Amino acid sequence: MQDLQMLCDGRWVNAQNGEWLETFNPYTGAAWARVPRAGVEDVDRAVQAARRAYVGPAWRNLTPTARGALLRRLGDLVARDADELAELETRDNGKLISEMRAQMRYMPQWYYYFGGLADKVEGRVIPIDKPDCFNFTWDEPLGVVAAITPWNSPLLLATWKLAPALAAGNTVVWKPSEHSTASALAFGRLFEEAGFPPGVVNIVSGLGSDIGEALVTHPDVAKVAFTGGDQTGQHVYEMAARGIKPVTLELGGKSANIICADADLDNAVKGAVSGIFAATGQTCIAGSRALVHRDIHDSFVDKLVAFARTARMGDPALPETQIGPVTTQAQLKKILDYIDIARAGGARCVLGGTPGSRPECGRGWFVEPTIFCDVRPDMRIAQEEVFGPVLCVIPFDNDDEAVRIANDTRYGLAAGLWTRDMGRALNLSRRLEAGTVWVNTYRATSFLSPFGGYKRSGIGRESGLSAIREYLQEKSVWISTGGDVPNPFVMR
């Protein structure tokens, strides 16, 4: 049993209340570490440290080029420790070691990209229509950013916030999920090693119910960047509104994976499996609705079920495992409850639908890959985010119906489209109400491309050029070049 500590003002500290939370290995179901259960006083301590760092000379006087160099140094350290961080995340949240290694090895690119972008933020000289006036703009950081991250891909989703926020010159208080804190605390040591001044990045661990409101509403927090469920995101948005604070929200999804009649069926089957069973379905972009043209519906389902049956469940630390456990016991219960809801609503289970009981699942929190047919678009299983390995298959007759079904949800994070017709691909990708549309692929992301949602799937964009703008504010500066001040009682 390990006791881990939080990072505040460059020091490793316990919660001031002396309380702890256990963190569990989802594969064994056993607690393996304790993390501090922070209280309101710890939030205040961390925010004050971030505010001091923001106004202090060690950070504020750094040139953008120097900030970029720190970020690139951090990227090098992440690359060096990628495998170690991957193993820690697998132990802490049950994600596959093969996926975590790929994520960790790719993650440095965000720090390299935004490190390079740090000194490319430029203001404008405006050809103003007022005589004897010179007008220009500065883009400036916001101040202290509260970054709140989920348990499914904690370090990658934190990086999507930390890299642009720091490149823009902000400081950060990071609250990771209580279910996947260990990797965040290990990651904090890399900021120290890279040479970031104390207080620029602070990490508080604990329950959202204990400290979430204190962090979001703290008067010295200038912006909130949150990833999580839409209900919690709505609450964060409402709390931030009390202080008129900007937010970036990356929330849930009920993404449609549309398989057209002309699709390459074998590739489409792989895309559907990737969309819902990879990461055990615990991803906001999960393609949890397979919309299949009626002409190929039966043959597609046959191929899909046959392929999904071959998925290897078991220990996520083994490279050959393809489906690991659910991260928390509460999430396991939620998934199984939704399976019962689907059955009660008339959906027909053609695969899975039970807890994982194979010997290789051990004592872990597993759900068998589950596929439902005879699903109507208005069923709860087709409308609500399950966040688990549960796929509902819905037939359609033409492109218009596919678009209507795909858009008939409160979410709009992502969509997939499988077709050989590029004209159809361009037309439908424009009509789909989703922040990301993949054509003949699924789950592709890049530091170069913006990511975010429509509707209740979020506000703002992460990654790409758009992301750094989320952490800047524009200032207009006017300089008079005239000799005399005109009539002071008249607006110029």
C-alpha cells in the first residue's frame, strides 16, 4: 500500500485534514495505494500558489520562447518515461497496456507542438478609422486555470488542457479523477524536473463532491477546463457562470457509426468494434450506435458478432489482451443496469449482456462485449450514454434517414461514416451534427486537429491552433499620435 502526495507550490504535501482515499486496481479489485482526500482549504492553498506563480517574476518574466522550451523539455521527459507512465495508468484505471503505451509515446507531440506555438501568438495592428490614433492588440493569458480531468485517459486528456494553457502563459490547478490519481501525481514530478517554477502547476486530489465547487468558484480561478459527463459539465458551467468565467467543456457522446450499403464490410466491422469495444467502451467518442443500411443489416450483424466473439478479455497489463475491465465498481453496475433497461425496452441481445466471468477475468470488474439488435432510435439504450462495451444496432433505408437518426440525440461529439462514395462522404459529413466526423476510420486524434462537441457534448475546442485561443484574452491598445486632445465631452 503506497501513500502518494499532492503537488502544491513546488512541494509534495498531504491533505490538511489528514484524510485519504484508496485507489483500486480494476483487474484485481484490490486497493493498492492511497491518495490525499483534499478539502476546501487545500484548494485555496493550491489556487493561491498558482496565482502567486502567475504574477511572480519567475513565470511572468519568461519570454514566450522560454516557455516553449520548457514545454518541449517536458515532452522529452514524457517520452523518456512513457512506458512507466503507461504501466501506472493500466494499474490505476484498467486500460489496456497496448493502448496506454501508444498514448504515452504519442503524448509528447502535444508539448512539442504547443511549445513551438508559444512564441507564434501575435497581435494585430488595426488600420483604425480615427485620425491621429494608433491601435493594436495584445493576446494575453487569462490567469489561473482549473483543469478537471476524468478517469478514462487521465494523462492524455490533461495534456490537451495543460499544453495550450501553459503555452499561453497561464498557471494551472489540476484536479484528476479520484479513480485515476496515481498517474497524475507521478506526472507532476516531470514538471519539476523540466524546470517549471514552483506553483505553475499544482495538483489536488480528492472527491469532486468535496472540492469541485470550491475550485470552480474560487475568485482567483480565471477559467475552467473540464472533461466528463454532461450532467456534471452542466453543473460546472452553472457554477462558473457565477463568476462570469470562460469554460472549455468536453462532455459525453452517443456517437453514430454509419455503415452505408456500399461500405467495405470487413473494414466497417473493424471500425464498429474499434468504436465501441476498444477501451471497453469507456470513451466519450464511443461509437455506441451502429446505423446500418437495411440491405446489408443481417450480413453486417453476422460478421460483427463473429468478430466480436474473438475479442480476448483479461489482464490489461498483458499486451495480447484486447478488452480489459471497467474502471470502477459503480460504472460496472451502471452498465449492467443499462443492459437490463435495453432488454426491458424490447431490444434483442445477440452477444454478451452479462458480467465477464471467464477465468482470465479473475476478480476484476468486467462486462462481456454486448450487442443489441431490434433497437428503436427512441429507446433509452439509443439515447443515453452508457460508457461501456454496449452497442445498439439500428437499421436505416437511405442517407436522409441515417442523418436524421444520427442527429436525433442531445449529443454531438463524433460520428463515423463507412462508404466508398466520396461524394456521399463529403455531403453527409457536412450534415452530421458532430464536432468530429471520421470517414472509413474511427478514434483517430492528433495534436494538429481541433477536437470538441456540438450540443450537449461541449463548448470550445482542444488541440490544434484553435486550442491556444481558449486560454487567451485579447486586449486593444489605443495610442494618440495627435498634439491636442479634442473636445473631452464628445466620444471620439
